[in-house]
Amino acid sequence: MGRGFARSVIVGCGGSLVVAGIDCATGFIASGSRFASPAFAATAFLGVFLVTLACYLAVHWLVARAIGRRADDDGNALSIAVAIGVGVVIVIFEIGSPHAGLSRLLEMTVDVAVGAVAGTGTYALACADSQRAGMTVPRRAGRALPLLAPIAVVAAWFTFVRIDDVRSTASAALLVAFLVVALLVGRVASRLPIGRWRAAVAALSACALVVGVACALVTASHPAMVPGKGTKVRGTVPRVILLTVDTLRRDALSCYGPSATATPAIDRIAAEGVLFRNVTASSSWTLPSFASMMTGLTTRGHGVDVSNAALPDTVATLAERFRAAGYATHALVANAMLAPHRGFAQGFQRYHLPAGRLRPTCLGEAVATRLRREPISEEASTRDVTDAAIAWIRARRNDSFFLWVHYLDPHLPYTPPESAVERMNIHDEMGFELDITSATRPTMDLFGDPSRRTWARSLYDGEVRHVDAEIGRFLDALRDAGLYDDALLVFAADHGEEFWDHDGFEHGHTLYEELVGVPLIIKTPGRAVARVVDDAVAIYDVAPTVLALCGLPAVTAPKAISLAGYLGGATPPAGPRPVFASGTLFRSNFECVVFEGWKYVRSATTGREELFRLADDPLERRSLALDFPDVAARGRYLIDEHARATESFRMLHDISNPQIELDADEIERLRSLGYL
């Protein structure tokens, strides 16, 4: 019993080491090198090792020894097969488990059961083949089983693992070559004169070693490779932070008007940077605006204008430019609409979303992430995002990086802390929470009482105050880490929120200023003199501006310009030019252009036209389309010409938007946010 027990543990450890190596190696590359530290990788490896070893020992003692007359040989062979089956199936299922509606425990039980079936089936095939060949079962099993590891890696890799970040043919060819070498090593090791079960363990270990070396070589030139401490980059600014807030009206910030909600932290950024007073978002909902912010393209240019559209690989992003220049790239994003498979993760080494939105690519990542508490929580609060951002900058203070921090608040549901709300009597009756989904979207009847409208706006303002306080905490952490002064800090929002300004509520319905008028503040490294810019600019100007300030190659974006000249006190040479927005989410699809002090809005569905002179009518109360038909015609021409030019641009650059299929979990999540 003593010798058999020791032999079983040794065999189990060998097989478990192999499975852990395969799991973590494939997960490392498939996830875009999200194993950001040796400690994380070690935790992942140890977690998979212990899970697989437990599976092996359970199968060996409960199954193999019970049915194998020669437990030391047949039992070990069967157990190794089952261990491999369990490990590989766990790897595969963790990449995108179809058991979305099951609990985690039940899901893992299904994984293990399928793995056991796979392992036992492999052993049964080996037995049948050996009997036909007139060989003993243990010898055939000893020769066949070591080959299963690299074969399983190949199958899992090319069938299940999404290696979007490994795009070069050379990298893929190198990986295949090393897997072939692993097959040959397994064959040679299985023939070593050291006993069948020892040979099996040696072969499996050799395969794991070869696969590990292959992964290391492939990732050495990988664009998502984590740079070392003090790595030099090609940009002139070492640290760039994009700080964005969802659903933030610019007139909700005190730096944009004294009657607005007090936002001292954001005001501090404005006091040390350049505030752009007239910024137009490219749309009135999340996907199009952030796609424009990251690419420099208009909504028509990037094509992300419906809820199931994704940003194509053919469009270069801010993160990809920084990654190519050697920066560490990291995103903390708290809006499920910005899921990685929509293309926004392009160029980011790690792209964090609330747990469940960023699926682990392997069991090791799932275990290590849970044990090390690296992801933001299931329902990422504003405080969670700040905590994660502070922890990251403290760990990377010596690196050059591009960090995107995005807060979901003040997006619906409005659930501000009571301390952040200016308390009124209405809160005693109505409470401090407003949760509206697509199924319960309000009508005019629901908010017909003016007090209910006041209540809704008070909760929104409370969330703005809460976000501002968390931004202040993040800025304090930047100063404490000695990073604030030499950082390029860009503060922006994707769109605003309507509070019956034009008889509507929420966002995504129109292109009026309460929805497309967004804040934009840029603080350059050093102590800059505060300045306010009144010229009309666009949110898609962010990408070329940031890249120009860092001395990096610009993205190809014909309508966007760099605003760097404003930050130096000069007017950009391009001067005034039309600014475009389009792609509403609900009702009629609107498009608009801001030009020469005018704003022209047209419904692409009904053809209805509106024209506003913004200086005289900033709230857009009276359309002048009939009074100034020549100006309206000019706006109509600008939009039509933009549509024609954009179509040619998309064809020239092979821009075609993939359409994604939403799973049940994502549909529910987006429905809870009011997007569906």
C-alpha cells in the first residue's frame, strides 16, 4: 500500500504538472498576456495543479484500482488518461462555457464529468487497439498516452482558444513547429528503459517543457508582452491616462457653469489644463462615441452604430498605437456594453470588466484572478473601479503606460450614496434609487408629476458628486505615487443624459446638446496655465490629439484633427471645420453637423430637418430651418458629402463591421442597463 500510494502520487503529480503547464501556457497567450506578474502565473499554475491532482487521485482510487487487475500499470495508465481528459476539458470549457445559466459549482462538476468520460474513452480505445495488435495493454497505453498532451493542446488551441492578439503567420508557424517537436519528444521519452509508468510521466513532462518553451518564444515578440520595469518607449510622454465618465452632461459640472453640481475634483483638472467648452460627441449613446474616441473616426467611419456591431480589426486604436510604442496598456471599464469581443480591447494587455463580462481563458486565470482579487467585482461600483485603478498605478509607477479608467455612474440605475444627494422631502417618499430597464422605461405619465422629475435629477446629480469624489481619490493617489505632474490626463464623457429638455428622458434618442454636448479637459505634463477653448471640436479629436502630444504615429482619420495647438496657446492650422454626429439607438436615426455657429439636424428615417443658431439658442428651442433655407441646404450638403466620402474611405481601408451574437447573460446585462 505504501509503495502503491507513493507511485500513484508521483504519477498524479506528473500528469497534473503537465495539465497545469498546458492550461497556463495556452491561457497566457490566448488572453493577450494577462498574466501580468510571476506571482499571478504561479498562483494559476498551482491552482490547476491541485485541481487536476485531486481529480487524478479520486479517479485512481475510486475507479482505476477497482476495475484494473494490475493497478500499478493499468490503473496508472487509466488515471493518467482521465487526468489529461479532465484537465483539457476544463481548459476548453473555461474559455467560454456554455453553462451560462448554471452555478459555478455545477458548471465545474459538468466539466469534470466530461473530462472523466474523455479520459476513460481514450483508455478504452488504447485497450482495443492493443488487443488487435497483440500487444499488452500497459505498453500500448504507455506509448499512446504521452501523445495525448500535445494533441490536446493543438485541438484546444485552434478549435477553442481565441488568439486574436497573436496575428502574425510567423508566430502561428513557430507554435505549430514546437508542438510537432513535442509530439516527437513524447514518442522518444515513452521508449526510455525506465519502466512504463515512469516513461509516461517523463514523456508528458517533456511535452509540457517543450510547449512552455514554445509559448515563451512566441510571446517574446508578442505585441501584448508586458514590458519590464523602466522599459523605454518611443513616446515623448511616459504616462497617459484617459479618464472617462459615462452619461455625463457637461452642464452637470461646476467647471462648466456655477449653477451646476459642485465637482471640485474635476474642477482641479480644469484649473491645471485646457477646458473645451463646445465638444460634440459622435453619438448620444456609448458604443459609437467610445469607438470614435478610440479611433478618431466618425460614427459613419467606424460603423459601430447598432447594439450588435463590433469594431473591426482593420481600424487602428489608441491602445494599439501605445502598445506598438512599448507602453504598458491597461483598461478598467465598468460598462458591459464595452465588452472585449466588441473590439474595444484591441491593443490592451488587460481589459477589465465586471466579473463575468471578461471570461477567463483558462482555469488557471479563473483561479488566480479569484484568489488574488484582481478583477473588479460582479457589479463593479464606482469605488471598485477607483480601488482597481489605484492598485494598478501603484504597481506600475516605474513603467510607461496608457491607462483607461471608465466609470459607469451616473448611468442608470441611479443609486447614489445618500450622503451625496441634496436631501429633499421627496426622498422620504420616493427613496434614493431609480432603476429603469428597457422593460420598465418610463413614459410621460410616470414622470408627469414635476416632483418626480426633480427627484430623478437629484439622484443623477448625487451620482455625479459621488463619481467626482472617487476621481478626487484617484487623483490624490496619482500625486502620492509621484505620477500626476508628468502624466498626460484626458477627461471626457461619451454622451450626456436628457431630463425632459426636449420632452424625453435617458439617452440614445436624439442629438440635442443635452446628449451630445460633453465635457473634455486635457492636462499636459507639467504645470500648465488653465485655458478655456470656445471653438467647436469633436470627441473623435481625442485620438489624434493624444498621439500628437506623445509624438506617436497618428491614426488614419480624415475628419479628426489634433487639438495639441490649443494646449500650447495657439489655434490649430485647420481652423474651424464641420463636426459630425449620428447613430441614435432608439426611434428615428438622426444625424447632425455643427458648422460656423449653426447646428443642422436631420432624421434619416423621416427626413425632418431642424436648424439652430447655437450662440443665440443654446437650448435648441426654436428651429430656423424654414427661416434660413440656404443654411439648411449647406448642412444637408455637408452631411451628404460626408456620407459619400466615408463610404469611399471604408472601402479603401477594408472596414467591415462584424456582427456579434449576444448570449443570454449579455442580453440580460444590457437589458438591465436599458440598451435592449
